[in-house]
Amino acid sequence: MTVPIPSEGRVLLLDKPVGPTSFDVVAAVKRGWRERRVGHTGTLDPLADGLLVVCVGEATKLVPYLTDCDKVYEATIRLGRETRSGDLDGETVSEVPEAAAAAIETTRILESFSRLTGEIEQRPPVFSAIKVDGRPLYARARAGEDVEAPLRQVRVDTFELLARDGADLRVRVACGKGTYIRSLAIDVGRALGTGGHLTALRRTGLGTFDVGDAMTLAAFNADPESALAGALRPADAVPWMPRHVPTPELALMIRQGKSPTVDWGAGRHVVLTHADTLIAIVDVDASGVLRVVRGFVEQPA
């Protein structure tokens, strides 16, 4: 690549294929753009595909805010078999005849979806990156340990049936951070008494981003230089945060990490230069006192 990454960094929307890990995608961006600082904003398993938002250079400071965003998935749940991992390749835990799974009434399926919508308690799959006593669950499971993920609260906003083909249910799920679609498949299967697991999973949205605006990994690998033109500036990657261009005096105070009082309203805000480069992400309390939560390197004029 002959064109350097702008010093403010970039945010790249990629459509990950089935097969590579999220780490593999990050490694491809590092190679293609010759940039050491690269991070993604939410892991997709090798068997999953879809939207992976990748932050590069100075934009890696946005990773925590983008990771917290709501997500949208389309998936296929197959009734009739529960697996330990919750996906197609996992060890079988329980199984019923295919005809019995296909005979489940659709009304019962929709009722199970309804019970798994809203603020729910969920147990993540044992093959997940969640740490117990300092070690990822997947590492403990692969070592043969008898482990179980702790229950935790998650939020499912939408759990809808898009289509059905016998025991295969194509679904759409809109959810908050930390929700495991594999666990939803397991829970649906248990509620119906058939067992269930995922055969396909595609992330179609993250925050304000849609997979329809992403480029394929193959296209990126073929021409990383052209991919740079379609990448987002960091300031455009957090459009839900109110934007402010301060006076030079106020901008200096913010760069120095001071806590001036502003009339922007309580909440989280983005502070920009006149050229729309990021100065900082700040929190403003109810009395108007500003606190810098993430500063960005000053860009050349």
C-alpha cells in the first residue's frame, strides 16, 4: 500500500465470510494497510459471517463505544439436537427424531421466542471467551474441565420468525451487548423439548451500521488501497453522540484535560475541530461540568 492511513485513523466496515476468525480479519487489515493498531468491535465466530466493524490507527480508541452498540443478527435454528457449543459442530447433548422436531406447532415456537424477549437471564455457551477464574471458558472446556458459564442479564429487543422449513427456523434477533444467539437457540430447543442449535449466523447490523454498506474481505485483500477511500472518518463512526466545535480557548482546555463548564446538556458528547477531526469524547454532568473520557492525538493543520 502506497497511501498512508490518515493520522486520525479510519473505521472500516467489512463483511466477514464464514471460515476466518475475527482475529484473522484484523490480521488481514494490518497487512493490507501496514498498520499495527487495529481492533474489531465484536467477535464473530468462524462459523458466523456478516458485519465486522474494524477500527484502525487512532480510531482504535473508539472500540469500547462501538462494542457497546446494539446488534442485529439473522440466524437459522435447527430443532431436534442440542449441542454443547450451541452450533452445528458441537458435541451432541440430546437429540430427538427429525420428524418430531418438524412437527412442533409454530404457535409454540413463537411463544418460546416471546419468553426470550426483553430483559432476560442467559447462560452463555461453554465454548465462549468469557473468563471464569481468569481463564476463558473455551480453554477450560477444551482441556476437559467440567465448567459452566455464569448466568447474566442481557436484553433482546426483537426475536422474530422470518421463515420455517420443517425443523429449520430462520430468525431475526435485535439485541444488546453480550447476547449470545447460540444460547437463544439452546433455550428455544429446551423450551420446546426438542433441543436446538445454530446452523447459520449472520450479523446484519451494529449500532447505526448495516452490512449492506460493508465491503467483502476478498475485495479488501484484492485492493487495500482502494478500500481506504470508502472507510469512515472516526468522527462519522459515532453519529449518535452530539457534536460540538468549541472555541480555540475551550478546545485547549479540553486538550489539557481540564474540566470547564459548558451548556451542552448532560450526557456523552464528541468534541471536534473545524476540520471534523476528533479532539475528545467527553461526559457532561447535570451541572454542566465537562470531563474528558477519551482524548485523541492532535492532528496536523
